[in-house]
Amino acid sequence: MNGDKMEITTDRPEGRKTVEGNFSKEFHMNKKELSEFLRKLADEIEKGNELEIKSDDWVLPFKFRDNIEVEIEKDKNELEIEMEFEKMEDEGKLSIG
């Protein structure tokens, strides 16, 4: 996986940089690593609306809405499955008086 170990966790890691703002990184995993990653991702999605994806160096926390967009594309040589999680907006409290 190019030196970065990627996993999903709900524990707050120590000594890692929290990623805020835009972030992009491509990972290559073998079938076993990808299967484990997707199982953990599915477990975290079922638990609630908050993910933490982490490597040895960084943590990427994200709160997401209930509906997740899944896009599937296939051409002659490639199958692409993309999941898009939209950020959960904090709704302010409404009060009168």
C-alpha cells in the first residue's frame, strides 16, 4: 500500500496530524487488504454518521449525511466504483425570545 496503512477507527489517535480541508491520495491494495478495509468501512457506516480514516501519519475525520451516492462505471478494461459521502452540516438551534 505504498507505505501508508489505511484503516477506519473510532478511537482518537495520538501523534498523528488531523487532516482538515481538501485532501487527495491514491492507494493501491491487494485483494485481502481491500476486503478488510471495506468490511471496516461498512461496519463504521452502520454504526453512525462519523468516520475516521487514518494512516501512520494522519487522521481524516468526517461526519456524513445518511444518503451516500454510489456511482458505477465500466468500460472495456476497467470497473470503477465510487462512493460519495456528503458532509453533515451542523444545524443550529432555533429559539424564540
